[in-house]
Amino acid sequence: MVKKEWLEKGFVSEPIDASLNLQTEIRKLCKEKNAVIMAHYYTEGVIQDVADFVGDSLALAQKAAKTNADIIVMCGVHFMGETNKILCPNKKVLVPDLNATCSLAESCPADEFSKFVAEHPNHTVISYVNTTAATKAVTDVVVTSSNARQIVESFPADTPIIFGPDQNLGGYINSITGRNMLLWNGACHVHEKFSVEKIIELKKAYPQAKVLAHPECKGAVVKLADVVGSTAALLKYAIKNDADVFIVATESGILHEMQKSCPQKKFIPAPPSDSTCACNECNYMRLITLEKLYNTLKYEWPEIIVDKEIADKAIRPIHRMLEISEKLGL
């Protein structure tokens, strides 16, 4: 039974026996319950290490659509759990902490976005996956940072497009495609904070370093980058490139997988403009802890529920994304 205090907190706060090896117990529960753990690259390393699958938003959506598990535990933020539930309506989808929201998704309220869309008729609506289910419901096709450019370019050049919610990603796509998409004014609080001046200082200290940047970063940061791409693309580049040092301008959780894949290389998190922080971390992703993951599996709560009417509308743009991605070999 879900306790009142759990409901109020948004996660299971049941005390855990300190003698338990949580990683071992989590894997036992997964086997007993036919559960699969999916973790985003931005979660803590200990979460990534215990997961069945680690990836970016596109890979997680693709994996969810094909899993045979009865339970999906999404170690990431709330919209990722919603996406999994929409793709797998007959499966139980859990998120270890319902407070793990997303600043980018929150910057695009569905009612305001719907009004914006209505004010610009005859536009194709493309929404970043970092949106709530309700926002996806007023969208024609969803994109991730891995496939946004290719999906935008799959439409005729003269197609009027609304792109939301990330103005930085949309602006970047406009700049490299020559499009003039109408952009919603939203942004990620992590990627907005990188300091151009501090990255330049790091480049002086490490002149041979390659700068990796996510397209959610501001244009000035993107211009400093040797490569711009999704977390998966940046990881792939780091593995294949001969450089020994990389300055990474995205959420610092990706450094865990980068270092595991390339132990001989040095990865430096790009500093934020805030002098009190050494690197940029998503405080929402950091709400997902090993203790909460264990309790979530044990008690099978918190569960993600999506209104059926919204889910029926939101599934269409998600399926369209997956279909276009498969067609383009992404």
C-alpha cells in the first residue's frame, strides 16, 4: 500500500536495511519481476552501472518500444517515463522520484504552447522530446537531439515549421539547414549556464583538447565546439577520435560513460558561469538515487499514468519520429 507520506514526497521513503548490497538486491528484483532498468546518460554513474540499458532520449524510446519486460523503471526525468508509458500502455512504468521534472519541459506549458500553435495556422509542429505528454499531444512529430536535423530536413524546404521548446537547439538547426523555423522561447537550465570565457581559458590550458557541445547550449558555446551533437554522438566521437583531452559542454553525467569507454583519456566538464559550481549537473536527474531505485522496484511505485485521451494523441508524433528515424537509418 502506498503510504500518505510517500504520496506527499513523490517517492518511497521506506528505510532500507544498511546491510543490503543495493546493486545486488536491485538485480534480484529485476529478475523476479521481469523488470528492466533504463537510465539516461545524465544520471549518476552508480545508476548507470546497475541499469540494463543506458542511452540518450532516442535510444531509450527505441528500447522501450521493443522491450518484453513487464515493468520499465525509467531512471531519468518525468517526461521520459511518460514517453515510455505512451509507447508501452500495457506495461507498468515507474520513475523513482516524481519530483524529477525537466526545466526544458516545464518551459513549455501545454496550454500556452497550444495557444501559440493556434495563432500560427498551417505550420507543421515539431517538438523536442523534452516535453510533457500534453505538449506532445499538439505536435505533428517529435524529435531528439540525435535526429532533429534529419527530421527537419525530411520536410520540403518551404514548409512553415514551429519548433519547440528549445530555442537553442532550434536556432542551431536553423543555422545549419538554412531554415527559418518559428521558435518557442524555452531552454534547459543546465545547458544555458556554460561560460564561454571559462571554456576559452580551458582551451588555452589544453590547446590540443577537443571541445564537445550539445546543441542545447547557447550559440556562443556551440561556435567554440569541434563537434556538436547529442550525448550519444558526443560519446561516439570521443571514443573514435585520437585526441587525449576533451572539454565537454553538456550535463556532466555523460562523463561517466566517456571515462569507462576511454579510461586513458581526460574529460573535463565545461564550467558554468556560476562560480560556486565546478561543473553543470541537472539537479532533477540527481534526484534518482540507488535507494529510491531499490524502493521503487520493491513497492512498484511511483507509477507513471498518462491520461488516455492525451496518450492517444501523443503517440502519433512519437511513432512518426520512430518511423522517420528507422527510414533514415538513425
